Amino acid sequence: MHYPLPLRSQVSVAVLAMGLVVLSSNILVQFAINDWLTWGAITYPFAFLVTELVNRAFGPAQARRVAWFGFAVAVAASAVLAPARIAAASGLAFLLSQMLDITVFDRLRQSRWWRAPLVATVLAAILDTCVFWGVGFAGEDVPWVTWALGDLGVKLVMAVCLLLPFRLLIGKRATTNALPRT
């Protein structure tokens, strides 16, 4: 499929941003801040922000493309830089949570500007946390349950904190909702 140059460049930036967020999160999740939190919990919520900005600006079809391309880039790099179990857990959790995020966001896109990103991120964060920590760390001799709870707590706080950048970056699109559902 051929897109006009401005759309292609914006989508390319979104794909790059998604890959960087997921790759950095996969690496940072290996470093504990304390007994209930890793550094990856702070960076990963930006993946939802990228998806939701693309979804708002270009619709769910483009958001799915960014998620799939970002997934491919991130998993390929993570397979080299992160342990295989973390790369696999991250890939599965990422795809499931991103597709949920895109679907929920799209269904709520006509409501108040903050409702779609907040509800979509909260639901996707819960799914992502359960899948990632359950697959990536269950049975390991680390405090993964407390890390998972800390991770989810940070994701939920970040869901609220990232509403301001979301609103600032979408500008007037927040009230126009010009894109049809696809």
C-alpha cells in the first residue's frame, strides 16, 4: 500500500518510537529499582501513548500497522539483547495488549477526549502485566509477583500522567474526531 509522503514519514517515526520504547523496556525490565519495581515499568507505558496518538490521528488500521511493525522491530532487537524468555513474553504481551488498546480506543474515540486513552491504557496495562510477568518470570527465583504489582501500579499512574502529553500532541483533533472508524 502506498501512502503520501507526510503520512509515510509520520508512520515511520511512530514505528521507530514504538520499537525504541519496547526495546528499552525489555532491557530495563531486567534492572530492579527495589523489591517491587523495575525500570521497564516507567518506559513501557509510552508504547500505549504512541499507539493512541496514531489511532487518534490516522485510525485503528494505521495503529495496528504501527503496532505490528513496532512489534517486529522490537522483538528482533530484543531477541539479541534480552533473554529469550523475556523477548517471548514481551512479544506476546505486547501484541495482545496493543490490539486490546487499539480496539477499546477505537470504540471510545467519540467520547470525551480523555476517556479513550485512559480506559484503553488501563485495560491494556492489566492484560500486558498479567501476560508479561506470568510468561516471563513465573517459576523464576525473583520477586516477580511484587514486581508485577509495582509494574501495574506505575503503568496506571503513567496512564493518567500521559493524558496531558496526549492532549497536547493531538491538539484540535481531540474535539473534531474527523477520522471515520475503520
